Amino acid sequence: MPDNIYLPELARITYIKEEVAGERSIKTFRVEPVNGDSFEHECGQCAMLSIFGRGEMMISIASSPLVKDYKQFSIMRVGRVSAAFHDLAVGDVVGIRGPYGNSFPVDDWRGKNLYFIGGGCGLAPIWPVITTAVAQRDSFKNITVFYGGRSPRDIMYKAELEKLRGVADVHLSVDKAEDGWDAYCGFVPANVMDKEPSSDNAIAITCGPPIMIKYVIQNLRSLGFADEQIYTTLENKMKCGLGKCGRCNVGKDYVCVKGPVYSWAELKELPEEY
Amino acid sequence: MEKILHKERIDDWISALTGWEVLSPALEDGIWAYRPVSGAVRLDHPNTTQPPKGLAFPQREVFFSFEQIKGEAPRLTQILPDTVQRAVFGVRPCDGRGAVRMDRVFGDHVEDTYYQARRKNVAYVGLACNQPPSANCFCLSVGGSPVSTDGLDVLLTDLGDRYFVAAVTETGKALMTAANSLFDEPADADRQQLKSVHTEALAQPQRAVHNPDAVPAKLKASFKSPLWEELARACIGCGICTFLCPTCHCFDINDEVTGSAPLKGNRVRTWDNCQFPDFTMHTSGHNPRPTVGARLRQRVCHKFQYFPENFGMPQCTGCGRCISECPVGIDIVSVVNKVVEHAG
Amino acid sequence: MINVRDIRDAARDLLAKGEVRAVIGYRRGSRGMAAEPVVITAPEQADELVWDPTCFHNLALYLVEDRKFLAHSRKAPGAPIAIIAKGCDARAIVVLMQEHYFKREEVYIIGVSCEGVGVLDERKLAGHVPGTPTDAAFEGDDFVFTTPEGEKRLPAREVMADRCLECRAPFPKEHNVVFGEDKTGRELAAPFAALARFEEQGATERWDFWRRQFERCIRCFACRSVCPMCYCDECVVDSITFPVAPETTADEKANRIRWIERSAVRSENITYHMTRAMHLAGRCIDCGECERVCPVNIPLRLLNNKMEREARERFGYEPGASIGAASLVASFNDSDPGSFIR
Amino acid sequence: MSEPETYEPKIVAFLCKWCSSAGSDLAGVSRIQYPANATPITVPCSGSISPLYILSAFNKGADGVLLSGCHIGDCHYIEGNYLARRKIYLIKELLEFVGVEPDRFRMSWVSAAEGAKYAQVVKDFVADLKPLGPQDKLKADRT
């Protein structure tokens, strides 16, 4: 029998950090394969993480493909498996299989201005692109990151974002004004409009709540971005990751195979069922 | 390889298939189902309630078992399918064509290890439909035919007191060769009769999807049609249509815990169903297909639009089970026709 | 004899006067001769309504659907909704009102008496009529089928559903308007006859029988989906990974108990069906829809009949008899059997 | 199938917290000798028992299930045990109907003062279960 496509590799948790506290807290986990080598991935791809006895969930890989030692995942505590993940400690062993889905065409973007527009936990899926671009800083022109959360406490990757400031423009926002917050107040799409990024030789990559993505795309279009210059990622309920279990499709596409990365030019051709 | 088999010899043929577990349709508890052969085989069934797809894609498949002592790493043990060779007699051409479609789903992109391992051990000995076995047959509308050999290893055609036996694949030839002496060479008269039986079979009236070639485009244009909710209004959201379908392949994967301290259990694949409300529901509660209309649209568009877009053929094989068994009379032929008609 | 025109007139009139916002009824379907459920909202649609032996469905289910839809869309119901109800369907509506699922004034019941007969069991028809019949009609104690080879008349009792043969209340007592004669008391077959026959067997035979039945279940949940009493938002057999409502918290999702696995194996199937039988005790009004729709022919009525008969004989309880009555398992008598308790 | 010499039936005992649970505690502190086959699960009231608990216990491998509550008239919630009596009668009938041995499910009234009675109930139950051997009709068959 060939490789069992449903059998996960074992991976040990080597690092846990709480990014956001509260009811829907977010924690970042790093996992390393228990038995030596793990699979390689590209920016934007996902992996199925397991806790045996609880189940599996599809999570985007938040670390750059250039990082070989570990894979990073930022997981919001919303469901059965993610809640169990939040109870894990460094040293615990979980299951991982992947990588699944397509990836951001980062190589095609060399020499361009990159705009990253994230909201909430939507920073994680585009984080590998940001870190990859920063690691190859000379290959790209301006790198700009827009990112917002509901409140200052909902901002993830705080320290990492601060570190980015040296090599990229970082525009943070929170939905509502709050004491001690001196950056932008308002929703992410408005922050984008406020800064008026130029569509010239640019690519915009956005990920966040569906409603945010909708307005971000609307705003980018009004700023002159062509459909081909706008990229986003879809998420859907997934069980197999292999285009077989049948639930993550949008029209003819299984998001786990043809997605999660779509240019707006591609996405707008699909039925609106996500 | 084409032969004649006198009907009374079919049991001898089956007995000669050493190394094969042979299944044939049996009427048990009021329903027709494929059962291991015991006693005489008479292929006089309509169609079975369930297609034979479960032989390659069982409703429950265990991938591996896990065991974890608290504080230690889990131990995984792969569970692989059995390697019994199974020959299924009396498979209708629509279900043979169902297998072709399942093969694409589980073979393209990446091969599904479990499906492939089982599938290569299954042989289908088909039976041409001289008469439509159900009032809701519509194979001709979806590119099939009552005498199609697609997906079959052997096709039997009932010629009254004997079968015309045609091998379709190498496996089929092997099944016939295993009992060579039972078969006769077909005479010209046999071939003549075969031809006329097939011609008659093709002329039998069936339900019809109007203008089938136009269907994918019309469905695409009708995605936002309010008709979907209207047509699905009576839908009760059960799983009959998909669980009885020869081509529905959706599944769920769950961990079934069988013990704690140490934690023990299995990771299990079970059939799942796009008509269940929670099928696509995100963990957040957001559901891309929140209504019966959206779910009916998914089933119909998957069969008649998405699958053709991906694989160049409709997924539906026209067996009519979903129509015959729907508790409230939702009828895929009529649904497709109405949506297409409405699209203008 | 019910004239379908009377039903249509009543429906048209109710809709035209705005007394109801919709009528749940039957219309001709596209699968053979079978009727299908329909919800009409305009007077001119009333002509679509049919009444014939293929009106099997218990439409009370759609009152539940309507209620769920209203709750979900946070709409006020406005005018009542009308429903065509046979004797069994009307009893189901009474149970729902007993359980305060909706109020009496929110439903307008257009009762239809099954008179001396009941509805067809399509499975019994095989071999009785040539070809595929295109139409079925009531005619006294007979059903008349239109077939490609002309009309075929059959005594109804030969092809009637078992539930109808055994029905003790073929007249919808609870109604706003009713059509057809009240033939309550007609005796076609003794109630619980199949049950009594079954119980003559020993425990080993009973277990062998049920094991075989439950092993066959494919867990399509049609029995549950078709049942007007199975209205829970959260069912013990559903996957537990989905949130019941958007506001369901991670903890609630994480801590849900998986009572029954999704694997369609004997143990899980039996736990499902027995749980359902218990949940239906004192609520099942024997419309027999679960058994009719089961694609693998599991005799589910037997289970429900068992509970129904126990309720009647031990506790003097008739499901669906009175809107004001307390439900079977929410009430008790001092004289309830207790000798089995140590 | 049954191994009379070594077989020890596993019992899940649902005990109401006001009476029977206290009764079992009393059996313990009074050092009454009784078989250790029963795993007690304290429930708020015998009336709070869902049939699913009982079926689930069998599914998870119990050979017998015991439900014990306050005597009639003594329910902390006034009528919980009356409701239980009716519900349990029905499930007992149903279990027997499908062919499960009726002796696998038992109900008792045990007050907080009846440590000895609790011990006797368990003792009798174990004795009645032993000849039946392991319960495999309702036990999970999903290996």
C-alpha cells in the first residue's frame, strides 16, 4: 500500500505563546517533528493538526517556508479541537499532516510593492508571506502592513510587528478608540483608505473576517487596484484536506486543493458561497 | 472475449471462482441488497436499494488506532483494508458508471489509499437492463445507457434461457477463463439476438433531462435563482438521496474513543452528507449553505455542473434512487428541468 | 367522500381573506402518482391542492419548520398558518401544542377524514397493478389507480399502510374545519396486532430480530427528519463538532458529550433508535412516517407501538388526545407500576 | 462466553445525591461487606436520569445498570422519583422488548439511612448478573 494519506506524523510542541487573551483567545504554537524530517510547505498552505481522541482541524501554517526547524500555527480557541490545543503544554505530542492547498505566488511578486491587510486572527495566514518577504527584503520594493483588532488586547504578534517597523511600514488600528492607543482608530478598510496605498506595481494581500475582506476589496478597487492585484485566502470547513470529503467546495473548487489562496480575479468568478 | 452461458450454469460459474467472494442481489427484509452468494443465483432483481459502492468505499473505514498513556507520546497503528477479492454479480450499468466516477474522485489529485486498496479487489459483473429496472431511470439523459459497459468488468445480457457474456476488462476475462468449459461460443443467432435486445433496451421509455448538454451552463447561470428555495421547500434534510447514490462520496473523519487511561480509540471515516445542515458549518457557526435550498443546489450542481467542469462528465448516472426513495418526492430530473427551463 | 374542490375552496377562501398566511397541503408530484407536500401562499395556487391515497406525509412537520424559520428570522408570525391534517396529523399537531411548540390560535387546521380507509403503502402495490400507475383516487372502500392499461380498482385494505389499517382515530378531532365523514370506530385490523405477534417470541428471537434490523440502518436519519416530534435543535446523534448556535462557546463545543458515534454499526444504531423510541414515548401518534420513509425497511413502528401500548395500558395515556393534558413522562399517578423496583 | 469462576460484572450505579448516594456512603462507613462491582455516579435526582445515560452505560461496556433514588414520598424535589418510576418502567420494557435480559437493569429505592439495603441491592444485582455473563448486545462494536 502506498503512503497512507490520512496518517499524521507525530510532532512535539516546542513553544507556546498566548497572543490574545479572553473568551476567544489566540495562542501561537511551534511544532517540530518527532521523527526527524517533516514536509516542506509554501506560503499560504495549511496543515491538519490532530489531538488524538479529539479530532483534526485545518490550520494555516503561519511560519515562513524558510524556517525549517519548526512550523508555527496561531490558533484561536473556538471549537472542540482548538480548545483542546489551548490546554496543551510544551513537550506534548500532536499529529500533523500536510501541506494542503495552493500558495501565494510570492516569486511572481519580486520587484513589487506589497501591501498586507489583516484583521483579527487573519494575520496568521499572511504572516509567512510577510516574513518571507522581509527575509528576502532586497527582492521586494516597499512592504506595508495594515493590521487591526477590535481593541489593543486583540492585536496578535505585537512584538513581531514592532520588529517589522525597521523594514516595513506598519499601520495598526483598533476598531474603537481607547486610552493609550495612539495609532489609527477605526476599521481596517478605513485605515487602508486613510493611507491611500498606490496600486502602481503593487500587490495587496488581505485576510480577516469576511466582512472586512469584502470592504477591503471594495476599497482597493476604488484605489485603482486591478482584480489580479488583490489576493485573499478562503476558509471553509474541512475534514480531509485532499479534495475528497466534499464539504469545503465553492462551486467546482475544493478550497483545500484549489485554494485557500485566490486572487480576486479568480474568486469573483466563483459562486458566492463562502 | 464474448461467450454464451446457459442460465442454469451461472451457479457453476460462481462456484468456479475460487479465491473470490461472490456477491449477488438478494431480497432480504423487503429490500434488494448485495449479499454473499448462498444458494442459487437468479439475476431477476430490479436495482438494489444501495449501489455496490460500499465495497470500495464502506460507510465506515478505520484509518488507524491510537493509544496514549498520559504524559507520553501517542502510538498510532495503521489499520489497512482487508485484501479479499470480491466479485459482484448483477451490477446495473448505471452503478458501473458510478464506479467510474468514484474512481476519479478517489484517484485524481492524490490517490485515496483506502479506496484504491479496496477498489482493486472488486470486480463488477454487470447485467444489461433489458427493461428499465425503475420507473425513475434516466441513464440516457446523463450519457449512459442500459447496456453500458463503463466501469464493469463483464457485461451479461439476458437472452431468455442464456446470458450473452462479454468481458470488458482483463479482470473480466480472468473471471470467465476461470470457468472456461461452462461457456459456449456465441453463434450468429446469439449475436443477432444480442443486437436486437440491446436495441430494444435503448428504445425503452425513460424519464428525461431535457437538453442535457445545456444543463451545466444553465445551472451556472441559475446559482442565485430563488427557485432553489422553492424547489427545496419540502426537503426534510435527511440523507437518503446521497446515502443511496452511486456517486456521492462525501465523508466525515472523527476520533472514536474506546477507552481512557490509557486513552484509546480509532480515527474513523464515515459517510457524510451535504444535505445535513451541519455539513458545511464552520466552527464559528457561520454556514456557507445555511438553507435547504442552498443544500439542494449543492447536490444538483455538484452532479450536473461542478463535476462536469472538473471531470468532463456528469456525476449523476441516472439510477433514479434519489427520486424513488425521497420521502417527500424531490425529484432531481424535475428539479434540473425546472431550473434549466427557468433560466430560459 | 371528500371532494377535493371543497378543500381547494376552503384554502382559496382563507388565503383570499387573509385569514391565514399560507396553507400547507399536498399537490401532485413529479414522481409517479405520488403527492408531495406544498406550502401555498396565494389563492390561485389553491387549485394545485390534491387529496388522494398518496397523501402519506404528516404535514405537521412543516408547522415545525415554519416555527423554526420564524424563530430564526425573528419574525412575528402574523396570521395563522393553515394545514391539511388527517387524523394522525391532527394528533401530532395536538402533541406539539401540548408541548407549547405553538399556540392553538396560530394554526388553522383543515381536517380531512380518512373515512373508511387510509393512505397507500407503495411497497404493497407491487404486483397488484400493471405498469406504473399515474394516478390514485379514493372511492369508498377502494382505491382506483390509473395505469397505462386502464383503470384498476383494488380494495383499499389490500394495499393500505399498516398504520392506517390499525388506526383507531381516522378522523381529525382537533380542527377548524373538517371534510369527510367521521368513521371513528371502524375496525380494519386490530391495533397492535403486529406488536402482539412479535411479543409472542422469546427474548433470543426478539434480539436476533432487532440486531438484524439495527445492523442494517444506514443512519440517513430520514426517520428523525420526517418526524414532527423530532424538533430539537441539537440531537444526540449529530456530529458534536458543530456549534448549535453562533453564540455557542468554545467550552460548550469542547465539552459536548459524544453519546453516539457516527459509525453506522449495531451498537450506535441501537442506541440511536432506542433513544428515539424513548424520546417519542407518549408523543408518537403513530403516523408511521418513520417506517414509511426508511430506505432499508426497518420496522420502526414496532418500537414506537410498544411504547404507545405501554402508555395506554399502564398509564391510561393516549398521545395527541388533548391539548391541555400533561405529557406522559412529565406526569405520574400514585398507582403507576412500581413492583419492579427493589 | 461467560466465565463463572472469574467473571465479575461491571455495574454502573446512578445514585441520587440526596438518598442513595448517602446510603452507599453509609454502607462504606459502616464497613458493610458488599461486592465492589458497582461504579457509582451521583446524579441530582433519580428523575434527572435520561434514558440515554442508561443506554450509554451499556454502550460503554456496563454489564448491568442500577438506578437508585429516594423512596416514594421522600424526593427532595417532591416528585422526581415519581417521574423516574414512570420513565424507568418504559425503558425497562423497551430493553426487554428488544431482547436485552431484563435483569441487566435494576431500580431501587435506598434512603440515606439504608446502608445495609444498598449493600444488599448491589449484592443481589451482582448475583443475578453473574449467570448472564458479559453484556455484549448494547456494547460498542466499533473496534
